[in-house]
Amino acid sequence: ESPAMSTSLLNEMDRGDYASVSYSRIQSDFPEIWAERQRDPLYFRYPGTGAESYADVVGRLRPIIIELERQRRSVLVISHLAVSRCLYGYFTGSPMEDLPNLSVDVHTIVELQPGPFGCKVQASCLDPDGPPPQ
């Protein structure tokens, strides 16, 4: 049996007052908020208590990243999209500015194999219909 742990550090990015509002509804009903997000996706925070930016999520993930780098065995991380983008971006060496727009498929296991010349990436989609269109 493998050890398991759960931590709120892997929670999805907090979107404050807009946590339960879809991106398409924000685009149509709150165009000023959407425009501000598009101008600075890395540092943008939605209005409301507890709201985070991608940069905030990266800061929250630092202890997780340190722990992952220390591991000498395989680790399975189950998380939400923003957290997955941040972890994927870190381990593949993506520029921080690219994190909000990294293409990370949902319902997919992404295996990252660190090596001397970067990270080998292998993805396996768990959805029998394949990954949804981006």
C-alpha cells in the first residue's frame, strides 16, 4: 500500500466572488473583469476575499514543489487545472508568464520524468472519448 496525503495547498485557484461563475459567463456578463484578466493573466485577481492570481498559486505551491523534488520514487498528484498548469510549467521549465495559458488536458494522467536535459512528458487520457477540444 502506498502512502497518501491530502493538502489544501493543491486546491484550485480561488476566484473570490467569481468562484462559481463560468468563464463564458464572466466574458459575457462582466466584460470589464474579463478584459482586466486578459491584460495580466499571471497577476490578475478576481474581486473578493481570498481571490488568488496564478503568481499567488505558485507561491502557495512552493512547499509542494520542494517536497516533490526531494522524492526518489514516483508520486501521483491529483489537482485542479490552475495547480496542474503551475506544477507542469515548473517541472517543464516553462516561463512563468506562460502558466495561465499552458495547455493541460483534463481527465489525463501526465507523467513527468525529470532528466539531465529537462523533463520527459508522457500523457495518457482517461476519457474514453479523448480529451475535450481546447
